Amino acid sequence: MLIESFVKTAKKNFSKVIQEDSTGISLTFGQTLTASVLLSKHIRNFEGENIALMFPASVGGALAYIATSFAGKTPVGLNFIASREEQDWVMNTCDVKTIFTSRKFIQKAEIAEDPRMVFIEDIKERASKLGKLLTYLSCKITSCQSLIQKYKEFDAPDKTAIILFTSGSESHPKGVILTNKNIYVTIQNYSTVFKPVPEDKILGTLPFFHVFGFVACLWLPLIMGMGAFYHPNPTDYEKLGKIVHRYRVTMLLGTSTLYRGYMKRWKREQVSSVRLAFAGAEKLNESVRKKFNEKLGINILEAYGVTESCSCITVNYPDDFCHGSVGRLMPDVQCKIVNTDAYEELPPGEEGLILVKGPNVMSGYYKSPELTSRAFHDGFYITGDIGKFENGFLYITDRLKRFAKIGGEMIPLTPIEDKLSHVLDEHTEDEKRKCAVVNVPHVQKGEQLIAFVVGNNPDKLSLNRKLDSLGLTHLSQPDHYMPIDSIPMLPSGKVDYKSIKNMAMEQFASVA
């Protein structure tokens, strides 16, 4: 599986550079294997089986994730931009006793220290030069089979490779269990799309707590023998253009929002090495696609997937694509479109709920048998997305209900309403609902948040400042506040979100 494949690739390409980052670190396959083995010896002694990892896209972060696998522990991708409340929920759910991170990173990101933190810098200081040399020679001289055998128990197909938490819930994040087999099968599928060559180098700006960052930016290069260049800030557009040019990057992964930034800041001569560019996580804006191609000469190919499917379900192939669609099914992935009432399969061309099945799909949610049971129907995972097939290509026609996708991040709307209600109810005993939040399209960000508030002239600055104090991230704060006499309700007692969304669409859908 993963460790076996990486060891085989590393032994064949021992002196080839695989990992580089914007701090100037550069490692060969041999050095990466050596560092992973050395680091794993320390991680093996960490308290707890589930280790929370808090690293940006970097060589150090990559090594931490690889070494955790070599140690037989389970990495838990901790979203360091999530609220403290969400982070605590993740760590409590996984019974995390150790947070593996970088002191330099948390200081720069202004993240408070936690007694459970172990810093990679401290481990690096304790490592002796002799120990590094002996381990390097051992990795080089020891037979491939012997190395594989040493870590075999941690490389079983059904061994959990990572627990990734998705904001696909209006209450708490859900822990997606992805196994070695899920990751391995997905990477084999990627190879049929990318058709990697030895000179390939991927631009790794996605964090490793994101499924695409973990699978495509981390394990894909390790197994396929490609290079990877890491930079922690995907919106550092100008610097990334220089990186692509200087380090001869050949593959790009990003969202429509990111490609918009690249399009504005990059020059054609900087991207002459790029042969593939894929977009996902949010709908690819047609204007962005066209202008990106016109200015830089690169065709962006859109793909579709969810964390539960280990990223890709469908993809537009370089030699078989249809703009506007999210592509054809990946190998061995089954998909059907059903109605939302009885889950009866619909004929091609009809819109319905997207269900998927395959060796890439998760086994379930961590410690959540009830959620897992509700997430599947007859062995198929229920994505919650609406779409249709035409000529073998999948088209997404509606997004998940009650979620916004902003800059590629999924933002649940109910927690925003809860916190806003808390603010609005602070000085009143009125039992009536005071607000409702909906999402509408936005040219630059993908979507924007509109809050309807009962009363006159709600003050955005004041309300968002109070939401700040409640720990709501800036990405989750409403872009606009609209006054309304009362929140419309359905006869069932539920909020009439359809009416509210229609009002928002009339005023804000075309706002750039």
C-alpha cells in the first residue's frame, strides 16, 4: 500500500529531489525516507494513538504526516484556521493527547500554545549527526523488501491512513476515515489522468488537512516519483508565479478563486512549464477559465469530489473534456442519479441526488455509526449534491443545502445563525426569530453570505465585531446585512429559506 509504494519509489530514485518549499528546504527521496524513519521513532512514543497534526504546506509538514504513518499512529488533520470550538471538538472526538506542530509556525500564525503540543524543532535539535548518517546509510543499503517488511503492520489496506474532518454538518464537523486502500486506489486513478512523467512537479499550496492536499500534494508525488514544491499561502499570487517559473512547476491544483488571482498576477512566460491545471472545491467560473486560457495559454480542467470519496469522483481528462461539466467518472467509481424521495435511479439527463460507490469511498465517520448509516443508501454514499449526466459527463446543478462554498471552503450556515441570534437576543426577551442567513453567488469568492435581520439598519461593523468575540471566523461572517420586518416561516414551523434566498438573489446575485 502507501508505505510499500513510497519505499519502492524512494529506493529507485534515492538521489532525486522530491520535496522543496519556499523556506529553501530541498530533500531527495533518500533524505525524505531517512527523515521519515528518524522522525517516526519519536512519534511512536507520543501519547495517544490519534495524533493531531498542525502544519502548513511545507516540507516539515509533509515529513510529519509521512512519519506519523511510519510510526503506526493515525494522523488527524487539524484545521488551524477553524474556530477554537471546532478544533476542540475534533480533538475531543479523537481523544487527542498529542498535537504535533512547529513552534515557528504557531508563533507566526499567532496560535496559542497548548500543553499537548510537541514541536518538530525540538526533535530536530535532539537528532545527532551520527544518527542521521547511520539511518541514511541504512535506508540506502537495506534491501527494499526488508524496509517494507519492517513497516508492514502499519501498511495494511484497512489501516486508517488519516482522519479528516469535514464541515459538512450544520452542527459539528464529521471525522472522515480514509484507509490506506482508499488513498492508494485514488492515487492509481490519478495516474490515469495525470499520466505523470519523471520531470513533473506539483505546486502544493493546499493544506494537508484538506483531502486534495493530503492525497494529491503529499502522497501522489511520493508514490509516483514526482516532485512537489510547497508554499503555505495559496493567495500569495505574485510569489507563486515566480515559484512556478523558477522551479519549473508542471501541475497546478486550485479553486476558481485562486485561478482568478493567478490570472491577474501571472505572466505567460512564467508558466511555460505548466502542462496541467485542475480546479475543484467550488464551481469553476467560466469567465475565469476563458481569461486564464487566453492570457496564459493553459486549459483549466474541472473535477468533482468530496472528502468522503477521497477527493475525485469525476474529472475532465486532458484529452477528453467538456467545459461546464465536472468530467467523467474515475476508474472503478460507480455513480447514479436518484430522486430525493425514494432514491429511485433516474435516466441520463434528469437532475437528481448524486450517489457514489467505489474502493475510494470512506468506510464511515469516526465514532459516528448513526451518521454513517444515514450517509449511505444501498452501499452508495449520498453526496447531498444535485446533478445530472449528459453524454457521460457529470454536471453539478445545485450545491449542498444550507452550505456556502467560499474560496473552496465549505461554510455551514446554521452555526452563523446561532451566533448571530445570540448577539441579537442579548438585550431582548422577544421569542421571535431575529435572523436568517443564506448564500448567493459571488463573481470573485464563489459565494457570499447575506444575513436578514429583523429591525432597521443593522450595523455590519458592530455585528461582525461581536461575532468576532464569539469566535466566528471572518470567512463565516456575513458580507451584507439586510433589514426585514419578520423572518418568513413555512406552515411546518420551519424558516422559508427559499423565499429568503430569492430576495437575496434579486439584490446581490450579480454583485462582483
